[in-house]
Amino acid sequence: MRKTIWDAVTWFFGPAHNERFAALLLQLADTAVGCAEHFRKTNGQDLAGIIDYEHRGDAIVDDIHELLDNSFILRFDVADCMRLTDDLDNVIDGMRKVAFHIDIYKPLHATLRPEAVEMFAVAEQMIDTVRELVVMLGSKLDLARVREKARSLDEAEATADKMLADAERTLVVEYSPAGANRLHFIAWVKLLELLEGTTDEANHCGQLIMSLARKES
């Protein structure tokens, strides 16, 4: 079997750092999945619980940064690894921002509008897909499989964009009459925008892993 340059480098330096990076990134993805599940189960009302997930994610990110800073050579470019780590961390940070917003406007968001619940369902599914992509980093990336997952993230992001636009149109109509509570309007629009931002971050992760797969193919 023909040896590639990467095979030779791995044989000489050992796979430890690459395996450690893949394992830590999977821990970070698992934290994002756990955070999303907790958010859904608590209807976004448990700010302390979400912050706890964020702190767990931050600790893993610190470990990854330390690993990358002290690795002589890696399977992927260090800058790409840093971007992927930070984008995945941003997914968790995005959920924390949503939880903060809900907590600030708690009297208005005690019960979430169906549009918000539906948008978070899209975000949660996207986070699950990102985890599936991160699992693939543990071995040589299959470009066709990665492309399929990345395409599903693009489609979900487009769905989230449309959901946001439709929801904003509904809110404009609902709160246009004289005497309508403008604070309610602002609170709901901001919440939906924050939720959509979480889907953006998840899609960024997919795009980065797609880029890694292309470079490796």
C-alpha cells in the first residue's frame, strides 16, 4: 500500500496530538448537544444551567487552545482547528445569549411563542448534525458524506432564515395597531434574531469541516 507524506509524518511523530484534538472537539460538540437538550427541556428558562454548560465548554476550549499552541504538527492546519473550535464554542455562547435574553424579559417570555420553539428545534437538529460531522474527524474524512451533512446544514439555515422573516412579518402586523406594546415587539424580534444567530454558527461549523474534507481529499 502506497504511503502518503501524512502517513510518514504520523508514523514519525505519533498520532497522539491529532487523536487528542479529535477527542476534545467531540467533548465540545457533546457539550453543545447537551446544552441544546437542556435548553429545550427547560424552555430556555434555566439561565444558570445554560451558563454551567457554557463554562464546561470554555474549559474544553482552553484545553484545545493549549494543545494547538504546543503541537509541532497536526493533521489539519492549526488556524483551521482554532476557527472550528471557536465556532463550535460560539454555538454554546449563542444559546447562553438566548437564555440571558429570556431571563431579562422573563415576564414576557414565560411562555415562548410557537415560532421561537420551532426555530430552536431547527437549531437543535443542526447542532446534532454538527456533532455527527465532528465524529467524522476521528478518521479520514469521506468528502461525499461530509458534503451531504454540510448541505443539510445549509438547507436548515435557509429554513431558519425564512422562519425569521415570516415571524417578523407576523409580529409587525400584530403590533402595528395603536396602543400595541412596543416592548413586547422588541423582545420577541430580538429573541428570534438570537435564535437564528445560533443556526448561523452551527452552519459555520459545517462549512469549516467541509473545507477540511476538501483539503484532505
